[in-house]
Amino acid sequence: MAKTEDFDRSIALPPGLTIAAIKKSIEYIERELSNFVEIYMEQMNVFSAIVGIFGTLALDRHSVYEEVRHLDISHTRFRDRCPRGATTS
């Protein structure tokens, strides 16, 4: 489990992103992926991709950031994040 005191407070975070949100996101990832560890440890590249996907889901749930919807290119890469409610072109 992530501990608040383990975070380096001297590192600047993006506006609105908090240590609490990061901690909750880590806990979400650990909880949701605990059953996958044994299955995918032999295929580290697959497990790494799954952790990345759950990481973006966790940030959507626990921070002020959300997915930027670039419908024309979203299927080709991991999606960007922006502050919740921001307008994008």
C-alpha cells in the first residue's frame, strides 16, 4: 500500500493533481490487478500495458484529470489527460 509519507513533496505536480489522488490511484491499481499478477508475470509486456490502462482509469476516477477525446487518433495510442471540464480542440 502506498504511504503518504513516501511521496517526495519537493516534486512539482501538475495543477490540481494531489498526492491524495495519486495515492488513491495506486491503491485502486493494486486492488484491481492483484488477481492478474501471477497470470501475467511471465508476459511482462502484457502486464505493463494492463497496468498503464488501469493507471489512466484510476486517474480518471480519483483526480481532477480526465481523458482527452481525440476521436480521430484515440485508437492508436494511450489517451492524453486534461483537467476535468477543460475544452479541447
